[in-house]
Amino acid sequence: MARSRLPCHPLGMRRSVRYLLVLPISALCACGSKGGAPILSKSAEDTAIPAVPIPPENGPRLGSVANLTPVFERPASDARELGYLHAGARVARSAEPFSRRGCGNGWYPVRPRGFVCASESATTDMTHPTLLAMATAPALDKELPYTYARTHDDTPLFERDPQHDDAVRVVGALKKRAGMAVVGSWSARDPDGNVTRLALLTSGRFVRASDLQAVEPSTFHGLELKDKDDLPAAFVVKRGVHAFHLSGDDAEKTAALSYHQLVHLSGRFHSVGDVKYWATSDGQWLRHRDVVTIQTRSTFPDLAQGTQKWLDVSVVTGTLVAYEGHKPVFATLVSVNRDAHGGDDKWLGTFEIVSKEITLVSHDPKSFGEAFEIFDAPWALTLSNGMLLYGAYWHDRFGVDHGPGAVELSPSDAARIQQWVSPTIPDGWHGLLAPEAGAEKTMVVIRK
């Protein structure tokens, strides 16, 4: 992969980043989670959800200055978390705080629901240096929400040195091929005293820009199903394979097939010896072992009623099909977790989507089944069984077993699915952890 020059942050990055908080953004905790006034008893008034007007869309703003700023169901740090904001995010808030109990700067109702404490992890000051430094908002209409990069060698991880405004100190190390989102740049002195150009990460930490190369994510994308004849279809999952012409028991190679190529099938198949072939819609034949096929479903689960949205994931074939009732609307390949394919039935069944995140902010970067760290995995969905679905920007092995405890999609497919499934992440929020009562749900069937 050729090295590419990473873009600088938009206007103001080089000036404002030097004023980042003394603590790295990732170290900041939610307001009230470890401090504030303790709640000694829980009366009905304490646990009631206040009825407050929804702040107007064009009203004053509250901004997140931490890696994760929780949105609570009620103005208390022990309340249920509805979702969270990420550093640099701005959301509409009420003009005045609802209360200041346990939060010195006040609990503000935010749009469209919930309360945020405007102390430590959030602010009402829109000129706050961290808001200026982390001004790059996620691009919700792109395949990837940020600019992504990977290390081309082992490299140190830095944070701002609290003793020197123009310097950084080492706080860790990243392995070769580690992946991350980059939201800006800064020139500062490294521990050896050299002025070094640094890439700003979403956590508020830094990596040497010279140690990074731009990510070239997979270009694979699934099939939009607009006609009843779009299925069955096949995706090529091997390199160096061909279509065939069959004549009796003779099979002659014809056109070369590219990796992940989409081929429409007629539905017919034929065996020559112990080799099974699928007929294409243009009269050629594909070996079964070279492709993954997606068939039209003949039976449906009870949940498939009306226009109910649901995802059908097969861990054996490595496929995902999105349905509205009985109507398939999108089909693609996925990399399915090896545990599910290997016979661990705890992953199998029918589940709800219980949370959505633009990127996995707090997920362990060493838990993706790779030999290197993965940060900021995009377009994540969490199921009620704990399984994750997300976009994998670091590989192109879709249609092949891969990754523990997860279903991995190409970035463009993951973005497409997250935009389609319900519920919707509110404007300015980074993650929705508790959908509103009565909200439309998208179900997911995980099967062999």
C-alpha cells in the first residue's frame, strides 16, 4: 500500500490544539460518575423522569469536551444512560439548567431527550479550546466517518505534556498496522526535543504523522435488491478463478472472475463428478467452491410481518440480507465470527438491536482478533446477545470467517445498514444506548 500524506485539520487546528486539556480526553470521566454530591436516598421524586420541553433545534448549544459524555435519562449520575456525545460534538440544550444537584454547572435538558451535566465532560462555552481542537464532526454521508490511517511500524503514542504547552510525552505504544481515525494535526516537541508533526486522534492523543499511512478501505459493497430477479446471486470469494462452459462432463474455462465480483444466477445447478456448478444468468457456470451464493428465502420467521425491518445473517455462508417483511432490499457478504461458525450456539437466535454508535469509542482496541490495535471501528450495532456488527476498514476478507464475537461488514455496507436500521441516532449524539420507549425496532436473525 502506498503511503499517502494525511490531511491537516481545518481552520484553527494548529492554534487551538496546544490548549487541549492537561488530561487526555480519553482520561476524562463522566460528570458525577466518580464525584459530585452523593445521593443518599432514592425517593419517588429522585427516580422520576422530569417532563421538560424539548430544546428547540436552533437554541443554545452544549458541547462535549471528553471522549465520552453520557446523556442520562434524568438529572442524576446514577440514572440510565440513553446515549453519549463524543469530544467536539455540539447539541441543542435548554437556555437554563434544570437543576444543579450533584453537578455544579448544572444539568441541562438536551435535544431530543435526556440530561447532560455541564461539568468536566461537557461545557456551554462554545469557545472552549477542546471544542475548537476537536471540531471535525463525523461525516455521516460517507463510507467512513473520519479520515483513517494505519501505522507502518511500531510507534509511540503521545499526549500533551501538562508541564509544557508546546510538547508531548509518551503514554504508550501502538503496533505496526494499528488503525485509527485522525481528526487534526499539530507540531510540537517530542520527548527528545525535536519539533515533530503529530496526528491528532479522536481520543485527544497523538501519533507521529510520519509513522502513518492513509487507509485504503475495501471497495466491496453489496447488492441493492430492486427487482424479484435480482436473486439468486453469487459473489466471488477467491482470487484467480474463472467461469466455465459445460459440455456434458467437460468443463472449459471461459472468462476470468475478479475477487468479490457479483454474478447473477439463473437458479440452476449441475454437478460434474464431485464438482458442483451454478448456472449464471448469461449461460455460463461457476464452481460452487469459488463463490458464496445468496438465495431467495422460501420460509420466514414469525417476525417478518408487514414492513418490519430485519436482518438475516447466515454464519455458515457469511451473508447478510436486509428485509422489510418478506421483501429483500439489500444483500451482501460479511466476515462472521469464528465462534458462531464453529458451533457455539450462544450467538444463534433472534435478537434486537439495542444500541448504535458512529464509532466504537470505548471498545478495547485489542479485542478485534487482530495482531494490532483497532480504534474507531465505524457504524457499530450491538445486539441483545452482545454480538457486534460494524464496518471493518482494515481488511477485505468479506465472505470469509474472521473476527471473534462479531459480524464485520465493508465500510460502505456497514454505513448503509446503520442508516437503514431503526432507531436513529439523534443529531449531535455519537451513540444511542437506550432507544425511546415504543420506538420502532430492527430485529436480527443469526442462524447457521
